[in-house]
Amino acid sequence: MAAAWAAWVAWGRSDRRVFVYHGRSVAVSSVSRRWLTRLRTLDVLALTALLWFLAKFLRYAFPPLFGTLQTVYGASNTELGLTFSALMGGYAVRQFPSGALADRSGTVRVIVGGAVAAALALTD
């Protein structure tokens, strides 16, 4: 949804603003401007919540699958435990650098960068 809403463009020093929507410029009142800003903020919040849910879901999705993974792949408890520990260890190791990077360059940039990196890692 955020992609459909284009950037705000200020006209000089006046309080008038133009909202560009699908290539059309539309003058917007201050009330509408507040609602559009709130909508843009909610888009970022929804994206962040979705990414947080996916991270938590993937973290907790593996242990219930251990029985199936043992049956299908013939993996032992030790192998599955070590694999899951490596996954959680990598997650833990990236927490501090990600937080420091977010403090330095901005939370939204880090979240978007992480989402793009994850998407690129999952593509063939």
C-alpha cells in the first residue's frame, strides 16, 4: 500500500502541499494531510508487525516439526538440536550489531535492508 502513496511535494514556503497519487497531483488540506501522514505511518507499522510475526513464527515453527524431520530425513535428535542451536545462535549474534546499526542509521532503513536481504537470500 505504501508504494501507491507517492511523496509529498512542498510548493515554496507556503503551507499548501500537493499529494502525488498515481501520477496525478492533488492539493490536500491540512486535515487530509494529517490522515495521509497517519496512513503512511500505519503502513510502516503494519510492515514492521508482519516482519516481527514472521521472525517469531519461523523461530518457533521448527521444534514442532522435529518428529517429522526425523521421520522424513532420518535425522537424530542431536543433529536437529545442533541445527536449531546454530539457527538461534546466528539470530542471537546478529541482535547487537543490528541494534547498533539501527541506532546509527535509522530503524526503518535497517528493517527494509533486512527484509531485502532476506528476500534476496530466498530467491534462486
